[in-house]
Amino acid sequence: MLVCDVMTRDVRTVAPDATLLSAAQAMASLGVGGLPVSDGKQLLGMLTDRDIVVRGLASGKDQHAKVAECMSGEVAYVYEDEDTKAALSRMRALQIRRLIVLRRDKTLAGIVAIGDIATEPDAATCDQVGGALARISDPSSPRK
């Protein structure tokens, strides 16, 4: 199965000059744990709820700090026409639960989460999801 078959397509982005408060409120209203950061033209990074807490609040920043101060600049991604097995492999290697999905022209197409792939009925895919989740969740495995 291809990533485009299971990904979330209508993805809201957040601007790098938005506040952590507005980003957190957007995540809460959307029921998501991360938002791509975009200047309206290009993808600049990713902001997760964990980034807000660890890079923001825990390091002394307040709710008015800018998204750019806490976002991850390196974005893990997969192409929409790649197989979900490639996405799982990348998630496992990077110990992350979601990936940005790009079109081949590098524009944002969506987001795919491990839970999206877990909905596939294929038993082999279910085993791969379980293996990936075990690796992602293993605290003894160093993050890359």
C-alpha cells in the first residue's frame, strides 16, 4: 500500500513567527501532536507538543515565545508515492511516530502517522507496525 492511501491530506501548518500558545491551541483544536512549520511558500520544520514542552517551557520560554525558537529544523519525510513499509522503516530508524509526506516536487502533501498505517488490514503490515512501534518506544535504543 502507498503512503498516499493512508495519509492525512488536509494538513494545517503554523508560521515560524506564531507563538507557542497559538500553536498549542491549534494542536488542541485539531487533536494532533505536531504541526509542520511553513512560511507559506516552503516547509521550514516541524513543531510537536514535545518540542513545546521540552525546548520551550522546560528551557524557560513562555507561551509568547515564537515557534521558530522551538521547532525541529530537520524534517523527517516520506514521498506520497512510497510504500508504507518505507515509511515504517524510516519511523523505526528515527524512533518517531509521524512523518511529513511530500510530493516529488517537495511540496507538502500531508502527514502519515504510525496509527494511519496500523489501519491496514494486511497481517504482515500489522507485524511491521508492531515491530516499528516496539523500536520507537524502546528507551534503551538511542535516537538518531
